[in-house]
Amino acid sequence: MACTISPEEIKRVKTLGFLNNKGTDLFNGRVITVNGKITAGQAKTIAEAAELYGSGEIEFTTRLTVEVRGIHFDNIEPFREYIAKAGLQTGGTGAKIRPIVSCKGTTCQYGLYDTFALSEKIHERFFLGYHNVKLPHKFKIATGGCPNNCVKPDLNDLGIVGQLIPNYNRDICKGCGNCKIEATCPMKAAKVVDKVITVDKDLCSRCGRCVGKCPFGVTAEGTPAYKIYVGGRWGKKTAHGQKLSKVFTSEEEVLNTIEKAILLFKEQGVQGERFADTIARIGFENVEKELLSDEILARKEAILQEN
């Protein structure tokens, strides 16, 4: 069956989260989850909607959204109305904040913070709160629970990596010859030298594996923290994000830094370029200076009013 839908209508419904199955009047409807989470009731509603208005097939995207296949153009609005009764919406396309991606740090043995809780706050404050804010290009955010980087935070426009900074008390090190810290460190950053534990800070990833391992209390405690990468991108032109020099120790600092990055991208980005390109053009040192100060927040209202 040849496509009878105009290019203008195909473009319009794409902004609603419906992607055309090329050459047909059928679309994939992209349903937004809260970072991969839906309730059992919502899952049931999606399944019912897929059978009523689509092909009955459901897919999962790399950004943790759900796509229902085979929705006819005439069924787009009935589909949206049906899933809305379960508090669901379609979207996840366009030059705006994309759905937030989170690893399983909340439950993973290596997770250093509650990734679900933080990603939900980011979802509410930026995916929903900035829903009507048009950016130069799409902006992807990922929250990773530890330096294992399973969710690839450094390949997103902004990525968060959980940290646990060991608080070393070298004065009580016994130089025991059976160092649990050295044996535990996956980066080989911790070594006993001249019977005292030493740490190569350039090698240390602040994964926190050594915290609590020493029987004498050398690393009895650690400081929870976050590392932030900016300017990552995967695809045809891969770019590894650059980490900010500051290690953040509060959730509110992280949320404010995300907002500053979005505002900076809207203010200084050129239409059609990704955040990585903006950073390359204006210089990472200038971007970092803006993100580590609060000056851009004073321009927030003016920036958001710009076309």
C-alpha cells in the first residue's frame, strides 16, 4: 500500500512521537516511560492499545521508550487518547530534551547512588519542565551509577557518573603485607609503598570498592559524589564527553549544572549543531567556566524567551 500522507503531516506527527514506516500510511508510536519504568497497569494499557490500533507488536528503544508498531495515520489520535487514560504520552523526538536514560545503579551491587530517584527528578525538571523549549538540536542525558559506565554517560550530551571518594587515613596504616585495599582496587591505583598505602589519584576512578575493606579502618568511610561529562555523542560522528574539573557532592549541584548546560546550549548553540559541536566551537574552557558559575542563571528568562 503506497503512502497517501503528505510530507507535512508526516513531519507534524513525528513531533508527537510517531515515526512513519516508509512508503506506507503506518507509523511507530513512541510511548514515553520514566527512564524505562512503567507500571503493570500501564503495560497492560500499551498492550491493549497495540492490539486495538497497531499491529499488536511492541518494541523497546535504546532510550528506554516503548514503540507500538503499525499504527495507521487515522488511528494516531485514538491511540494517544487510549494510553492517556493510564497517564502515558507519546513523544521523544525533535530538537529538545530527549527521554532520560538511567542504569540500574539503584539495585546494582556497584551502584553508588539511587540512579532511579535522580533520573526521575531530571525527567520531571527537564524532560517535562523544558518540554516546550526548542534547542539547536536534540539533547540527551544519562545517569550512570558508577565508573563502570554501563549506560555510557560520556557518550551523551550530558552524562552523570556516580563516585565514592575514599577518605584515606594513612596514619593508621599498618603496612601489614596483606593489604585489602591494594587487592580490591580494580584500577591498580592503590599500592603499599614503604609499608604505607599510597594512591595514584590519576589512576583512581573513585569507584569506592576499597571503602570499608581495610580491617584497620584506613578507608572506613567515603564521600558520595558525582562526575559530570559534557559534549558526548554517538553515531556517525562519535565524540567522547569531557569531564568537568569539579567533583560534585550534592544532587542539587548536579541538577543546577544540567540546567546551566541546557541554557548554554540554547543561548550559544547554532541551529542544527549538537552540544559537542558547540563546545568545540566556543572552547571547553569557556563552557566549563559558565557551568561552574551561576552567571547564566541570571540570564535564564531572557534565554528561554529567545526563538
